[in-house]
Amino acid sequence: MSFEVVASCSGARAGMLTTPHGVVPTPAFIPVGSQATVKSLTPQEFSALGTKLVLGNTYHLYLRPGIAVIEKLGGLHRFMSWSGPLLTDSGGYQVFSLAHLRQVSDEGVRFRSHIDGSEHLLTPELSIRFQEALGADIIMAFDECPPYTDDRNAVGEAVARTHRWAERCLSSKQRADQALYGIVQGGAFTELRRHSASFLTTLGFEGYAIGGLSIGEPKEVTKAIVEETAALLPEDKPRYLMGVGSPDDLIAGVSMGVDIFDSALPTRTARNGGFFTRYGRKIIRNAHFRDRDSPLDEGCDCYTCRNFSAAYLHHLFRCEELLSYRLATIHNLRFVMRLMEEMRRSILEGSFPSFKESFLASYEPTDEAVRLGQREKGSKRRETK
Amino acid sequence: MSFEVVASCSGARAGMLTTPHGVVPTPAFIPVGSQATVKSLTPQEFSALGTKLVLGNTYHLYLRPGIAVIEKLGGLHRFMSWSGPLLTDSGGYQVFSLAHLRQVSDEGVRFRSHIDGSEHLLTPELSIRFQEALGADIIMAFDECPPYTDDRNAVGEAVARTHRWAERCLSSKQRADQALYGIVQGGAFTELRRHSASFLTTLGFEGYAIGGLSIGEPKEVTKAIVEETAALLPEDKPRYLMGVGSPDDLIAGVSMGVDIFDSALPTRTARNGGFFTRYGRKIIRNAHFRDRDSPLDEGCDCYTCRNFSAAYLHHLFRCEELLSYRLATIHNLRFVMRLMEEMRRSILEGSFPSFKESFLASYEPTDEAVRLGQREKGSKRRETK
């Protein structure tokens, strides 16, 4: 398990992350495969889109099918038939965003399943034990993720608890073939972020995540905190920005020195009929796509754009056909993967700033009010599902 | 456009059906792609499963996206990105099974859309005009399909009308590169079937379908009628049994000299979590699949069985993951395609009876009461969707 920065350009880094299941060139985007599946796609398919690293969720897998089932079947790689690098989230974020009737104590979090209301306890030790049973290449520390609306005092307490849990995660870890990453918390409070980064890097993790962002705060706040925090993290370790996945945010993250990103945004947006183009996000259900003979995005090299017209996609979405979710997912994921590949190339060639400028000159970010509204809808949907 | 019987064995036929878009070895099963998509699969994928001929539905495509849209985009082949042989149904069956407030007259059928209640008229001439615009290789005559519960008198009238419509279909047809098939009706009344077969073969079609079956009648009735009717159809033309798709029924059909079959059963059953094995149909949601490490069907060569355990499929279905529908569809469709390939090989080798006997010795057909119950549920679902 190693990480090497092979080039940097105006703060952006190109690296190589080596894991027991293969090498991940960075900057890298990780598709979300919460329930041991990247929704609608086979491993063969998401691999062909350029995916090098996939995320599974301990919270979801603990509830269904259960950690013991996956362990019995040979671990998460084998269960989902993916032989490449894999990362599991600790369950921390999901316990705070999905579960019901949470009771947080120093021991851990008692909660009720969002699926059937059954009661459970997740602790740092259990999270590590579960992640060792799942067997991903990269595992995450169990953290507390307070809502964006919490005040400085509440966030400060969450940071302190996250730090105590981080120490327990480190000391309960047994497997040597998994890399454990720490997660910096601290909400929108610069000094808390600084404290958290400093404390966790002193403990010594194999990588550092910036957590507790993209949870409803304005984009300007996200940017300021990422910039502040990334600068405090060790140069020689991977930096992972959790929950970020829109094209403009990925570019912003890379320019601030982030190496790894995960987000359900590209795939969830696809299933809702939103697709990325170099001019911004478009809505396939709009009537003007009804007889549009050209692909979703001219110049895109994905299977969807090479084989189908926007009119066909419009038809599939209107009919709520299963193929629609898949073809749109293929497109959005390929769009993001290609963006990562292009950023990496430009860093290696020393031309990242001009790539960034030229991409952003044509790409119109989603309107901030629309974005926060969609996020709200999205989180309600996740909650009920 | 030609058809040649290359071998026969105890009544079963192996043939070659040549169309402008390629050759279809028979006996052949046609997956249903009503709305210009075989639900959840790409054309690349259903082709790899062994599909040589696909079905589109004029009724569905007329309502969404509209015939003019598909025509403008270059026809159905191009619209759905399928360059192989294609067949369109006339809309007759759907008008009688899906549409609301039907008014049947000699002119045609006035109906309300099952989607938005809008009023439409479909006539033999319009059906042919629409099918010529869609551009399939094989097109079907517009027929009246009375319910199984109709009495002899009502079915007799429907047969007479179907015959008048068949003549109008023939005389309104303009394109020479499409083969028009007639549809024998007559319900469960042997003499009406005999009359219909005799009348239609006198008119002269390029193929003959047996329609109005698999609409809720007992399997024994279906078998008796197919046997009676198939024997009355010309030796040198393809015989197409509409709506039949369970493994045991396909074997029965082939042994009675049928060449082509279509049915939504394998794909719909898959989406409902039912999968075919050589021992019969199984239900993936059953608890004993929870940690079953073996594939759905040992010995199956499909992508699903080569890559995933039954436990993984069980998990995906429990979570209602999109990938579940697709992986189960791949398996069931491959199961049926392979059965067709094996039947063809055994006919060419002169060993069809022993293949049939050995398959049926291990394959337990779905219980008749369960089957009719599932059919009922299925048709209600189709009706509301």
C-alpha cells in the first residue's frame, strides 16, 4: 500500500495510489456502490468507464445482507464480483444521515434501521471489525458528522469525539493489508478544521479525508474549508474529499490539491434524468429533446452517446424504462471519469490552469438555488427508501 | 426474404429465415421490446445472449414517442440501435388487452390510450402504414383478439372481421422489403381455427401466426389448438406462435412444428425475481438463497451465472436494486435462447425426441394454478403501467 505524487501543477497533484487489488491513478473519482452495486451497472461496465476504485457502505451492508453473509461468501470483492481496488465507508456518515432515533455517546451510536426500525449499535471497534470482514483495500475511521446547522460548540464536541474514536479505530485495527484513513471534521469553523487536521496527522493515518462537507452548505463555504484543510494535510498522503462529485466542484477540489473524491451525484442525477454536458447539466425530459437526433453530448465517447440519440433517451425516460437509468448512468459516470483523466493529463503536462479555464469557460454550473433544492429532494428520497 | 426448412425430426423443424437485416435460425424465440427496448438490456447485450430477432409494438410506439418521431429518426432499427432482424406486432393484441373503452367496428378500433386516456383510431390500413414507417423486417396483420371467455358466436364474428382486415392489410401494403404475416384466430374452437387457417393460407402470406392463445386458457387447450392449427399451415412458410415463452411450452410448440415464438414471460418473470433452471422456475427472494454461494443455475453459461452467486442476486432483489432486474433478465433470456439452440441442434442431429424427454424429465413446469394467478397479476400490472 503506497502513494506517490508524480507531478504537481499550480497546487493540483497527479499521483499513483497502490493497493493490494491494483493501482489507482489520481486525481480519481470513486463511484458509490453503497449496497455492493453501482446502481444499474455491472462491474464489467463501470470498469470499462474508467473506474479504478469503488466505494461500498458498511452501514448498508451491515443491514443487508449482513456482514456475516458477505464474510461467509468470501468478502465484498468476491460478493460483488469486483477484483479491483475497493474502499468502504465506516458507516459514520450514514448513521447520521439515514438512520432514525440516533443516540450518540462516547461508546458509539445507537440507532434504528431506516429499513425496518430494528435497533443497532455501531462503535469505532465494530466499524473496523466489519470493514475488516468486508475486506476493502481502504477503510475509513468511524466519525461523527454533525449537521451544517449545528453551532460551534456542538461541532467542537463532535470533533473531540471523532478524535477519540479515531484513536480507537487505529488501536482496534488488525489487518495489515488494509489502509485506514482518518476523517477531518469541524464543519464550517476554520479553527476546528485546523485543530482536527493537526490532531489526526499527529496520530498518523495512511490517508486523510475531509468529511462533513457537501451536506447542504453553500458552495463558497465548501471551497473555503477545503482550501484551508487540504493545505494542512501531509504532502505524501492521499487527500480524499468526501461527497463531492459535480464537474465544477471536482475541478475546484483538484486545484486545491485533493486526490480522491466520491459522490452519488453523477449516478443519482443520471437516474433522475439529468445529464452532464460540457455546457452544464441538462434535463432529458425537456420537450426539445423529443426528436433530437444527436447524442446527449456531442464528442462524448461513452456507449450511450456512441449508440443512441437524445430522442431515444428522452423516450426511455418518458416511459420510465429500466434502460434509461442505466444509459444515463453510463454517460454521467464516463463524463466524470473522462474529466478526471483529462485533469490528470493536464497536470502531467503542466497545463492544468489552462485546462481548468477552458473547461469552466463553457461549463455552466447548476444554479445554486436549484442545486440546494435538488439536494433537499434527494435526501428526502434517500431517507424514505 | 425467404424461409427454408433445413431439417425435421418427429414433427419438429429446423429452418433458416432470411431477412434484409440478417438470418434467423429457427426454432427461434423473440424477446419482447415493446417500447423499443428489451427491458433493462442494451442491444449489444441481448444480441450476445443469442437474440437474432426482436419484437417492437406498434401500439406502444404509436402512443410514445409517436410513429412520426421514429420515422423522422430513421426508423425503428436506428432509433433503438439494433441492426438485426426486427418484427413489429400490428397493435391488434394491445388494443384488445391494454387500451380502454374500445369500440370495434369493421372500420377498425376506436380506443382510449391506457397512458393518458386520449382517443385514437387504429385500422388495418393505419397499422400497415405505421409498420411500414417503423420499417421492421416482418410485420403483422391487424387482427381482432377476443377474450378466452367469449362464446362461439362472438369468436366467429371476430374471425370473420380478422379475415376482412387481413385482406385490407394485404392490399394496403406498399413496401416490398417487409414480409407480412397473417394471424390465425378462432379461440378454442377447432372448426373456427380450421376455417381461419384455410382462409388465410388461400390469401397467401409470407408467414402465419397462431394468435389468440396464452390469454388465460388452460395449457391443455393451448396445446390442442396449436397442434390442430400448425398442421393446417403451409409446410414452406414460417409458423409463429404468439405469446408463448415458458420452457416447457416452447418445447411443446417446437414438437408441434412451430418455428417462431415471442413472449414477455422470460423477461417479466425475471423482473419479478423468478428464474429458470433446468429443474423449473425458482424464486430468488426465498430465504434459502440468502447465503447460497453457487450461481442461479449450475451449468448456465450466462454473464450472471458466470459472475455472481445466488446470494448476491437474492441481496439485490431484497434491496430492489436496478441491477437485479437486469442480471435476472440476462439469465432467463439466455436460458431460453440456449434451449432454442439445443432444440435446433437436436433436430439437425435427429435426436429431438430424446432431447425433449431428457429436458422434461428434470424440468418441473410451474404449477397450473400458480401460473394462472401470476398471469392475472401480470396483466393487472401491465394495465396500470
